[in-house]
Amino acid sequence: MKGLEGLSIDEKYEIEEYRDMMKAFAAAATDGNLEQVKEGLSAGADINGLGEKWTGWTALHHAADAGHAEIVQYLLSVGQTRTGSPWTIPPTLLSTWLCPNST
């Protein structure tokens, strides 16, 4: 999506299209659908964005939690950097625990 530069996470989540896109992106990571993850990024999903604002989890968290090592590897290779909210497990640590062969 265009026009989101400079907006806070709260401002982004006021936009229904953004919320829907990020939920779909996180769901693709949870489901292990690499093609949909790639399509989401091509469509403008924020690689470091949150699937649901209240969870503090990125797509990498979701993929690691579901044990999808291929998606974990892909997200790390294309620039996943956000560590999530302060109260969540950093996604790189989570991916190491749940997908030990992904790094």
C-alpha cells in the first residue's frame, strides 16, 4: 500500500485495507503458504508489520510458531528486522527455538 510512510502503527491500523492486508499476510505465514507470503510482500505488506496490532507478532512470529521453517528462512532472507512488541519473544529467537534448522 502506498501513502503509509510516516504513519504510526495506530494510524495505519485505522485504515481497513491495511488491517486486512496485514491479517492476510500473517495468516499466510501461519498456514505455511510461501507463495501468498511473497504475494503479500509484492502487494505492499509491511514485512515488519503486525498481523494483529494487539498481539505484537509479525509474520515471522506466526511462521515460527507454526513451525514453517521455509517461511522463516524466506522472511529472514528478505529483511525481517522488527523484534515485535517489548512483551513478545523476539521472532529470531522464536524461530531458533521452533525451527532450529531455519538459520
